Amino acid sequence: MKILAIESSCDETAAAIVQDGVTELCSTVASSKELHERTGGIVPEVAARKQVEFVVPVIDDTLSQFRELGFSISDLDSLAVTVGPGLVGSLVVGVEAAKALALAWNKPLIPVNHLVGHVYANFVGNDTPIEFPAVVLLVSGGHTDLVLMKSHGNFEYLGGTLDDAAGEAFDKTARLLGLAQYLGGVQLSKAAEQCSSSTFSGRLPRAMMHDNAYDFSFSGLKTAVKRLIESEAVSNVPLAVNDIAKEFEDAVVDVLSLKAINACKNYGAKHLLLGGGVSANKALRSRLEKMADSNGVIMHVPPIRLCTDNAVYIASAAYFNNSPKELSQIHADPSLGIMDRV
Ligand code: KG4
Ligand code: ZN
């Protein structure tokens, strides 16, 4: 079964065609990230206008790749589209484009929850079979969730952030350290890589690390970084940005990895799946791999290019989880959570 998926939840416009939920045939991603870097944050109106500009060329590019493989539109079995969560102005562009194509081509359309999509980045091109129950750690710019995946589409919520998401904490700290104004997770992680052992080791809090629940809190961490920067400013020596970045990253990684491995142990899950933009973080990936290994857990991490927003995992999630819906029943829903069915 070949599904053409469209993703437009935030500042990426993407289309992809995936066969049987696991084989990527073609994929295109356009981004308006550079514009938001200039304004130091996303302006939803600007992101939506860029979605309008990119959506047709992106779909067209994916279809050209499909034709180059010897296929035509008649080989497509279904369409799929992200309906939420995300920015409403961005979402509606993809949703309405997908509906128009479904109508014109007389093909079914499958609505997909973007957060469930991130989980399915683990199923595409993965040679190691994933066995259930599996624990999912979803860490993105807007969400941090720990979920028990009992089978496709059957999730039990274990916990999540009570305030800032992990990615949001990375972004805000990168801004405090002057590393980047917008989506600075990558830059912060690169700065941390420059430091092998931080002079600030143990100085930042690991909130809720040792309680039994699977919830997280990252807003205090960001405030602690702010205080640390202020206290360093009085000493009149240049700010040790890489050292602070490393201690911040260690604090986030400590909490995320301990809770994820504890969840695997307590729920008898032998497989751990990582998803969301922050799963591109090398320190998180390598710590979790080590901990999983020593606890007899098989760790799955998507390739870096499938960690951030794209339409490949949307097509995969559509294949494994959802059925087509009447076009009149498919709407953008900006505030969906990972447990919401669409
Ligand atoms: O999943 P995503 O692409 O968008 C949302 O759906 O939120 O995640 C974006 C988030 C941003 O906060 C970004 O800074 C973070 O993922 N991120 C990283 C890394 N790459 C992306 N955070 C830490 N280390 C990275 N290497
Ligand atoms: Zn995302």
C-alpha cells in the first residue's frame, strides 16, 4: 500500500510517499526556519504564509520523485495528512491541500496526529523488529511524553512535562547563552560537545528525577541557568558558555534517560522508542543506548533526518493506525495531545 502524506503543522512543509508503512519511496521538506531565526521566534502568520507558498511545489517535487521511480498517481492507494497539534494557520494549509487532492483524485484521506507520527519515525527502514509492549519517549519542541505502546494505536499515558517541554528548555537556554535566537537545541548541543567535563557539574537541578512518577519539570532548570549566568557575570571573566551548555544538557539527559529506563523496567518493556526533534540530540541517544544495553532493553532511534518534522513518519503512522475519514469530518485540530485519536 502506497500512501502520500502531507505535513504542515509548524514551520516545515513536507510531503512523502511510503510503502506499507516501512519503506520510504520519496520525501521532500521545505522550511521557513531561517525567517523565524531573524525575528527570534516564530510568527504564526509568517509561518502560515510560507506554508501556502511551499505546499504545491513540495507535493509536486515528491510526485516527480515518484514518477522517476516508474510510478504514477494511479499507484497511490491513499493520502494522509497531519491534522494537529500545531499552529492552526499552518495546519489548515496542509489539511485543505490534502482534501482537494483526495477529491480531485478520488482517493481516501487518512487524518494523522503529529505526535503519534513522531513515534513512527522508528518504524521506517528499521531492520530490527519492534516488539510490544514498548516504551516511547517523545521529546519535541512542544511536548515531552512517556507512553507505553501496547500495540499499534494502543497507548497508555505514563507521564509528561508539567511545564516546559524538553525542546523548549533547550531553546530558551540557547537563547540565554546567546547561542541562537530560535530553535537553538542543535547549537546548544554543539557547544556542549566542546566541553568534556563541565566546571559546573552538578550545579543545575534535576527536577523530579527520583520520584516514582513519570512526570517531568524543566522550567526551574531554565531559571537556574539564568541565575548561574547572572552569578558568573559579577566575576568579570568571560562566560564559560560551553561548560554551562554541557551541564544543562547533562541535567536534561539525566532525567529523561532515568525515567525512560525505569518505565521499561516497571512495565516489562523490552523495546524503547525515541521520537521528536530532541531525539536528534547525540548525548541523549548515546546515554539511552548505554543504559538500555545494560538493562537488556533494545533501543530504537530514528535516523537524524526523520527526528525533525517530515511527512515520512506521517505516512507510516497513517498505515499502522488510522482509517480514512469522510472529507467533511477532517479538520485541523491545533491542541491535540498524544493520547487523542483523530
Ligand atoms: O519535533 P520538532 O521538530 O518540532 C516539534 O514538533 O516541536 O522538535 C523541535 C525541537 C526544538 O526545540 C529543537 O531545538 C529541538 O527539537 N532539537 C534539539 C536538537 N535538534 C532539534 N534539541 C537538542 N539537541 C538537538 N540536537
Ligand atoms: Zn514535530
